[in-house]
Amino acid sequence: MKINHNINRVEALSDAVFAFAATLMVVSLGSGDTLLELKSNFKNLISFGVSFFVLIALWKLHYNYFRRNNYLDNRIITYNSVLLFVVLYFVFPLKSLTGTWLKQSAVSLNDLASLFILYSLGFLLIFLCFSLMYKRAYKKSEKNSITLLFYHRHFLIFVVVALVSILLAIFKIGIIFGVPGFVYAFLGPLCYFHALKFNKKHPDFIQKK
């Protein structure tokens, strides 16, 4: 017997996980009762702010997916579950990485390389899940199929860039200069040229997007 899936239940669970991730970040932030403690926690507050707004950006991408697509099956639920699992851990290496850039703690090149690998692996898995969710919806749903195809390929670019970052970190190429991090700057140009190429092939995409 075929079960009709309820998108609202999936979105409700997802929102709860995002809220829980934000709560974990607040708990890890700590607090101070004196002016000296507040000053010492200022850099930690910046790290928290970066992680928080990245979390909000991921939530918005997740929100957009369910606005563009109304198809749901067990495979999409599985991809979404993996996505939520990674989100819970993704914010913490990002917070540590930001803290390192702010010189909160000194780390060795090996530790910094490991941090880049952990961050990029989380980034890769998150956007791989988004890409697979769009691909599945594109194959199964007739509504806005061109839009779904576009975002499947769009987020696949994120996956490739993250993979390059991981390889750079593994072989310790430019670690001291943060090259595995700066490689993400290529996302803008790559996504721009992908959009141009896609619009030429699908002229009606702009109206559907």
C-alpha cells in the first residue's frame, strides 16, 4: 500500500533540528558576569555570529527547496535526514575555524588542515544532499521541472568546489595562507557562468525561476 507523505511533518522536524543546532551554539558560547569576561568572550561572540548566520542561510536554502517542490518520497526524506544530521555538526567546525582566524587559539598546520577537511566535508555533504534532493524531485515531479534541474546542477558546483578544498587540505597546499578556504571564492564565477549557460539552453527558465 502506497503511503502519502506529509511535507508539513518533514518541514516541522527540519525546523526543530535547525532550532536545536542554534541552541547548541548558544550553549557553547557561554556567558560572563564581569566586564573583563565579556571582553574576553567578544571574539567568541564573533565566531558565534558567523556560525549563526551560516545556519540561517542553510535554513533558507532548505525553506526554498520545499517552496519550489511539492513532491516527497522516502528517498528525499533520507537525503533530508542526512542533511539535518550534518547541519548539527557543521556549525561547530565552522565556529572553530572562525575562532582560529581570529587568533583565539594557536594550532599547528596539521590541526588547521584537519579543520579545513572537516569544514569542507560538512559543506560537501550538505550541498550534495541539496543537489540529490533537487535531482530526485526533478525526475519525479512535473511542476517547475526546469527550475529543479537548474538547482540540482547549481548545488553540484558547491560539491565540486568543496572536494577541491578537501584535496588541497589533504596535501597541505597553501594551508598557511588559507588556500583551501579561499578556493570557495570561485563559487561566485562558476555559478554565474552556469546560470548563463543554462539560460541559453532554457530561455523560459527566467520566468519560471
